Amino acid sequence: MKVAGRAMVVGAMVCAVIGVMTLTSFWGNEKVSAAQKQAGAGQSVDPANPSDELVDGPYRVDPNWPRPLATLFPEEKGWTWGAVQGIFAQNPERIFVVMRGELPDVTTIKPKFAELENEFGMPVHLQVPGVGMYPRNASVGPYASPGEASEDYMGVDGKDYRWKHIITVYDSEGNVKEAWTQWDSLFKPDNPNVLSQGRVHKILISPYDPEKRVWAIDDGHMVIRVFSNDGKKLLQTIGTLNTTTERNAKMTGNTGRPSYIQKTGPPSETFGRQTDIAWLPDGTFFVTDGYEETRVVKFDKTGKFLMAWGERGENGKEMRPNYFNTVHGIAIDNQRRIYINDRGNRRIQIFDENGKFLNQWYLGDGPTATYHIYMTADQHLWASDGHGNFKFYKFDLTGKLLYTWGTMTPGAGGLWGTHQFSVDQDGNLYTAEVWGGRPQKFVPRKDIDPAMLVGQPVRAAWTK
């Protein structure tokens, strides 16, 4: 018994020493705040208020950015943001915002009560909009912003929406610097009552392009348009207008039925509603293709087709490598590995630059819907969940989830359909809410652990 007792004491002492060594190893060589140590791995605490529930995570949302649309454009009185598809921060004084036109302002809409019936014929009275709810979905529905694939769109131009201010550039105070209204008609859906034929899906600048050309992805028209940085010139159009691949015209990977676009061309010259772009240092770029097609397309720096890979999978169930459904995002690490957001199958697939499958991360069962993925210069992958968990996620490059934050709320700082996000040189985070219908700016909290913030992107050929 005495021997056993001594063994227990020695064991406890060893465990204690190991515990101390473990904590020392975990915290000792990293500059981590006391608040972060208190919170534990994967969580953050505001040093100024350790009880703060951090609705907006390690940031504080700027409720005055950008200024109201009717203030920026007085002629737009009564109108506000439509579905905000994309956002890109060139620098703190030049933030690109793209949206699918304007919608009537519902900020102070007067509620009404509707009488409905349930399946048993019982009357049900509901307040519209509901208390504490978003007043509408800006992206989906018969009267939402035009440009989303739909057979029952009922919006009338000038009454239910205005196709204006598709690409606009703002400064750090939320003022308009540039309104690229000269290109509004270029992106306008050809027939918004029937199908998605026109819109800007995302907007980007290559980190390796000293000219800082602006790439606007028009998945509705099946083309990518490249503009001069000041927006005065349309420099290049990649793809063929309103033309898709032969296999996509027969059967899409998203809807499981033929594409609305029936005109076809060579797969080297056409897309199937492409969604995102990422570049290599030499200017080679990759396009995720896309909402309907089920492939990744590789081009040289001039836009010449090099190769493509990917097959149509079993939507929502696919686990085979190289099969896709809703190929919605792309990022590249410093080892030239290609990370593909296979949104329909809730996973990230990883390839080399020639399409060889390397690995995959399964993001779990449930309603996850990853909208945008983003590689930081310090080699972490961040993702935004659009209509499942409404959060931001930070992964290391083994696929381990390190950190998450975000809450769905109509109040400033909430997230509902974060379709694209971007970070400026000051660390400010900008988000485009396609469902919530607003762009937002998040400013890092003072003394917050930098590891909790969405990191800087690679900026190789330009810094401002």
C-alpha cells in the first residue's frame, strides 16, 4: 500500500510537471495575450471587456461604412443596396463593391399583418417583416435583385429594382470615389424574368499584376471581363458571350437539368457559370467553373486555355476525387497547391497545378454552404459560410479547424450570405452579404490577438 501510495504521488507529480511543460510549450514561444490564454485555443476575448460576447468576433463593425446609398447618390432616395455579390480592397482608400442593382429601402418599413392558413385550414396571423428578422432576402425570391437563376422572377425594372451602380469604389470613410456606371448595362441580365443572364459574381485583382487590372466575373453571361484599374477601358473578355460547353447544355452539375444557355462552343472557349479566379506568380490563372459546369480551367497569363479537369458528381453525396457540384471558390498556397471549394459536396479538394488530386477536407454534415475561400500570406485558409452556419472559419493547411466566429443578425456586424470578403493593408475586413444585401467593414479590436484576425493576402506586384 505504501509503495502504491508513493507511486500515486510520484505519478501525480509527473503529470503536474508534464502539464506545466505542455502549457509552456503551447504558450511559451508565441506572443499571446493574457486574454487569449484565458480563452483557450480557438477563441478570442476582448482585453478591454472579457465579458463581451463578441458578436462581430475579433472586430468591431463600423456601422457608418459605407454611407447610406441615398446619401451617396441623392437621386437614389428610397433605394438601397441590392444583393451584394462581391467586395475587394485594393487599399484602405479604394474598396470595390459589386451588387445586382438597387432595391427599395426597407430600413424603416412599416410592418403589416398577414392572415395565412396552415395545412389544417387554421388561420395564422403573422407580422411582416417578423420581429428581429431581416426584412427580406436580397438575393433569392420573385422580387429580389435580378440575376439569380429563377423561373418565377416577377420584379419590374424601376419599380422593384433599379439596375444601377453595379461596380462602385469607396474610401475608408464610406464615400464614393468612383461609380463605374458606364458599365452597368454590360452586366444587365438579358431577361431577368426567366434566367440568370448577367451580373457580377465576384471582383478581383491579381496579386502578381503591377497594372492592377480589375477582373469582373459575369457568370450569367458566361464571360470574365478585365478592366483597367481606373475602369475606363474594357481590356479583355474571356469566354464566349451567352455560350456554354456542350456537356453543360445537356446537363448541369448543380440543378441536374440542362442549362438555360443552349448555345454551345468549344470547352476551351466557353464556361458554365464560372465563379472564382486564382493566380500563380507567373500570371497563370485558374477558374472554378462553376455553378453549372463541374470543372477547374487553367489559362496562361494571356488568357489562352491550357487544360481543364473535373467531372459531374452526385450532388450532396459525392466523395470521389475530381468530381464536383457547385464549384464555388479557389485559393492557391505558396507550394502552388490548388484548393477548390466543392460547395455542393461540403468539402475542399486539393490538387497540384496540373490537376492531380492530393487531398480533401470534408466539412461535415449539415447545412454548411461555403461561399468564399481565401489564402493568407501566412498560409492559412479562411472560409465564409453563406447559408448554413453564417460564420468565418480559419484552417491550417492540414485541414484542421483553428478558429470560428460569426452570428446571423440583421444588426450591424451580423452575417447572412457572406459571398466574398477581403482585407486591406490596415487589417480591416470587408464583407459582401448577398442575402443580407449590404457591404460591411470590420475594424480589428484594440490589442486583439492577431492570430484571430483574417490575415493579409499575398501582395507581390503591388501594395497600394
